[in-house]
Amino acid sequence: METTFSTEFTSSHAKVSKVTSTNKAAAIWDYLEENRFGMTPVFLVFAACLGGFAAAVTIKYSLVMLSIVGLTTGIVEVLLIAVAPMRVIFWFVVLAMLVDLFVFIF
């Protein structure tokens, strides 16, 4: 018994179109949305690891700084779990990393 598979699909009702952006910023957001399942672990690792190190540094100095670091890291993790738009997640990851770097510098 011989089975053949065809990779072609023709239909008069279905059209596949890919939206391309002319703006570079829009192209980046489209790329992040398209590759959501690949970028989610990257964002999670950056936010969680830097947040953990920053929390370890701030625990001996100030409870307020520890709360800020925990809040920014926690918001990123909640947004990732809630499948928020990648634009929002990206900016919160940037904010969390800036807070963590601020803790490391000062």
C-alpha cells in the first residue's frame, strides 16, 4: 500500500497573507509577537535572575529597595503568565532590569 502526501493546498476560499511592517519599530514588535514562545523564556530568565541577585544585594540595606525590586520582577512574571502583549512585557522587562542595575550601581 503506497501513500503519498502532498504539501500543496489550493482553495478558492482561503488566502494566507503575511503583514509586513514598513516601520522598524513596528517590525520589532511584530517579531516579538510572532516569536512569543521563544522570547518568553528569555525575558523570564533575564528578569528573574537579575531580580534575584538584586534582591540578595538589597536585603541587607533596605526593605523599601527590596520591595521595589520584588515588585518590578513580580510584575514581569505576572505579565508573562497572563500572556500580555509583548510590547508591554518588553517595557516592563526593561524597567525591571534598570531597577536591578540601579541597585547594583548604588
